[in-house]
Amino acid sequence: MSDAGQIVVWLFLAVIGLFVVVTLAKSIRIVPQQQAYVIERLGRYKKTLGAGLNFLVPFVDAVRAKVDLRERVVSFPPQPVITSDNLVVSIDTVLYYQVTNPTDATYSIENYLQGVEQLTVTTLRNVVGSLDLEKALTSRDDINRVLRGVLDEATGKWGLKVTRVEIKAIEPPPSIRDSMEKQMRAERDRRAAILNAEGVKQSQILSAEGEQQAAVLRAQGERQARVLQADGQAKAIKQVFEAIHAAKPDEKLLAYQYLQTLPQIANSPSNKIWIIPAELTRALESFSGALGNFGGAGGGEDKPAESDETADNDSGDSERAIEASAVPMASTGLLKPPATADPVHPAPAPAAAAEEGERK
């Protein structure tokens, strides 16, 4: 065989090998996971290939579309919407959808993504157009629910399922935003003023209640202290009284106690005028009489009885004069009784002292 014949043979084998490779490439399709291939045979829909290894008829079957079956997210540009109170707001929406039927998504609509976008815009304008601005700003959940229901119903024939619709932002005009900011600032100032007033009110109420309780407790403490002090003084007086009566003091001892008490009465700043009780003079006379008897016994001279009677009459007259002068002065308030007295040796009552003197 000549060299030209060998070249023709080699070219023929190369063409056959290339044809085999192309045929194998056309007949074998490997579909990735979560994707679907729509196959047409001679221009007509034949089948939909799932994930894995698939075989086709070469040069007869062709891949019409490759459809992604995963859930997809698309964000639409801001759309101007007029509310019921004639305010133009800009609304951004986010759509979550998933292709459930690749055949319908391929043949029922040319561009299902564009169709979903236009349907979302028109539905959003219908829903928001029936609401005022404040209602639209506070009713996002209601708007999302209405949009999802309308889109899910309309896109079902396209082989799509709208899983979620979210309003990303609602932007009112700049002038309306300024007015809203002023309104919110005034509302916050009002709430702050109310809270401040409530705090001051509660603080004053608590302070008043605390002062009231403190005054009540202070009064109770003073009352208990006075009661205890009075009980203590009563017990002390009772013990002193019992001790004095148990000791049975005579007039000389009482006169001596009076003499010890007189400097204390004189030193008291509240007593400007003080008197000498009649009992003291009587005790002093007895004391002086005893001393006189003692002196008479030592000198050996006896006084007549008339002189003793005269001295008794004079002392009685002096006592009655002192008592008569002390009674009107005490009744007019010029004379005051001693402010302090000896709790250990209290002075006996005038009537009791007189009776005791008469008995003696």
C-alpha cells in the first residue's frame, strides 16, 4: 500500500474515533444533586432527568433547561407605593421560593423570576394602598401573610412554591421622617416627665411614711422610757418609805436631815424664795430644849416651871405666826415648795407631825 492510502486510512479511523467520542458524550448525562434536566426529543418534551447517571439518544435528545431545585432567595429593588393617606413610601421586599415542578417552570412561563417580581409589586401596592402610613409601619406581619397567600396561589401553576415573603424596609419621605422623629421625641419626653413625676411622688410618699413610722416609734420609745422611769421611781420611793418606817426615826434625826437638805434647796436655780416648815422649828426647839436640859444639869440651876410654859407658849406663837404667814404666800404663788427633796429621808406631813407631837 502506498503512503497516500495509509494516510487516508488513518484519517478515516480518526474520524470514526471522534464520532464515537462525540456520540458517547451526547448519550451520557450526569445530573448533580438538587438539579433537574428537562429533555426534548426532536423539539418535543421527552422527560426530566433526576440526579445521577442518565443515558440519552445521541443527536436526537437534547437538554432543554437545567433547573435548580433548591430554595432560592431574591431581593427586589425598592418599589414606590402610595398609602391610603396619599403618602409615597418606598418598600423593599425579599422573596423565598422553590421550584417544585421543573417542567411547568420551563414551559408555563418564559421567566418565572420576572413574573414573581411583577406579581409581588402589584400585590404589595394593592395591600399597602388600603392602609395608612402608621398602619403600614406596624402591620408588617399582616402584609407578609397576605403577600405569601397571593403569590403562592398565583405561582402554583408555574411550578413554584413561595415559602416566605418579608418586607425588608419601608422608607417614608424625608419630611415625614422628620415629623415622625419630632413626634417620637415629644412622646419620649412626655413619658420621661411622667416617669420622673411618678418617681418623685413615690419618693415623697415613702419619705412621709418613714417619718410617720419614725415619729410613732420615737413616741412609743419615750412612753416606754417614762413608764419604766416612773416604775423605777415608784419602787425606789416605796423601798425608802418602807426603810424609814422600819427604822422609826425621831424628831432629832428629821431635824438633822432638814439641815442637810436646806443647802441643796438654796442652791437650786429655780427656787428664789423658800420657807422653813413648822415641823423643823418644832424639832429644833426640842433639840435646843434637850441641850438646855443638859446644860442645866451641868450647872446645877433649876428653872421655874413658869419659864418653861412661857417658852412653850412663845414657840407655839412663833410657829403659828410662821404657818399663818406661809399659807397666804403659798396660795398667791409667791412661795414655792422645794423643787428637790431627799428621797432617802422624806419630810413627814404637817398633820401627822402635829398629831405625833400631841401624843408625845
